[in-house]
Amino acid sequence: MLTGILAGLAAGALWGLVFVAPRMVGGFASIDLTAGRFVVYGLVSVAVLAVSLRRARRPTLAQAWGSLWLSVLGFTGYYWILVLAIRDAGTEMPALIVGTIPIWVMLLGKPHGLRWRALLPGLALTALGLVLMSNAALSATASTPAGGAAITATGTYWRGIGLALVAMACWTAFTLLNAAWLHRHPEVGATDWANWLGVATGVGGLLLALTLGTPLPRLMAQPGWPLFALVAVAIGFGSSWLATILWNLASRRLPASLCGQLIVSETLFALLYSFLWDGRWPTLAQWLAALLFTAGILASIRAHR
């Protein structure tokens, strides 16, 4: 159980990077970052499979199809929508909306033998933390100078909120369906499954790049291209390939409801990276929310013992 918890927390730390990555390369189109991240994920997976060709398991046709549609639900489709949400609404509110995933996963993935009463403390602490953090983010938005610009951007902001809700639904479904797939196929290792997902995701990323992305020569001519390439490699390898292996380990060792609670760590790290990027300290409400999130994780771990 401890190994699963540590793997889930480490995956959350790596996933948190994807919330600040679009802001680091703000001059580049969201579709290019999405495609770049997943092409890198696919290339890493192909390289690992090529090196371990004799030892790696080969997927059946049904398993290959499963990796393909789950990769769209949990990777290419989810992240493209999330990047668009961050573009329209900033980092904090999309991170918080995605942060409700633990609540939905706990509600939908509760083990049959676990009583609701045992889950309530963790759920309540997480929900209260989200309320506090949401109020702090909305207050910060309302106090932003240049009120005229803020009013003009209202429609764009709420479009970003809507996209974040769609992204949340996609990843909630992916978390539950991916865990169910792993439990139905105990013969498939966490690394093999991460690589199969990576190949499927890489194909999706390549299609996005070729059909909707900026042509590579023009992309490389843009100012800031080296940073863009570095960010794409970092989130392609760390936030995709490595994080997926870690999450598969957690999904195999822990019930879905506890895995869902561990996703709160993604929100915590996303907010931490955002504050570091902005060069500012969290407010008192944001500190309290972070403490509530942490307490919610601990309460959920205790409930699942």
C-alpha cells in the first residue's frame, strides 16, 4: 500500500508541471504544446519497447484498441482541452476544477466493503479546501487592475471554465476505466501498459501536429523555440511516460477511491509551481486550503487501511 501511495504522489508531482507549462511558453499555440508533449511520450515509449523487444509483451488487437481510445480520453483529448482552458482562464481555476476529480473518483470508485462514513472526512476536507481556494482565486481575479480589460475578457474566462469542466470529466472517466482495465489484465505490467498507451498517444500527437499544428520549420523559427522544445521534452518524458508508469503502479495496488484522493497532490503541486513561476507567496486562504487538501489525503489513507 505504501508503494502505491508514494507512486501516486510522485505522479501528482509530475502532472502538476503541465499546469504551468503553457504559461512558460505563452507565445506558442496550445495545439503545438499538446502535440509536442505527446509525440515525445510516443518516442520514449517506442524507444523503450525497441530496447526491451525480447522481454516486452505484445498487445493483442483488443488490448491495442483499448490503449488507443484510453489514450485519447486521458492524454491527447484531455490535455488539449486543459491547455485551452488554461489559455482562457489562467492556471488556478482550471487546476482547482481538475482538483475536484478526487471527489468524483471517490464517489464513483468506492470499494463495496468500505462504508461511506469512513470516506466522509476525506471528502469533506477536500471539498472545503476547494471552496477556500476557489474563493481566493476569484477574489484575486476581481481585484485585478484594469477593470475594463477584465470585463472584456469575461466571456473568454467562462469559456475556459467550461473547458476545464470537460477536461475534468474526461480524466475522471479515464481514472476509473484505466484502473478497471489494469485489474482485468493482471498479466500486463505497469510499464508495458504505459508504453502501449504512449505509442497510441504518440500517434494521436503526431496527427494533431500534422493536421492542426504549426509546420515544424515555422515553429522552429519562432522566438523561444529552445525553451518550447525543452518544456515539451520535460512534460513528454516526466509528466507523461514516467507519471503514467507511477500511476499504473498506484492503480494496481490501491482501490480507485484512494487513487482518486491522491490526485489532490496534482492540484497542490500545480499551485506550488504556479506560485513559484509568479514569484509570489500564497495567501492565508490558500495556505489553509493546502493544509485541508493534505489532511484530506491523510484521512482517506486512514480510511482505506
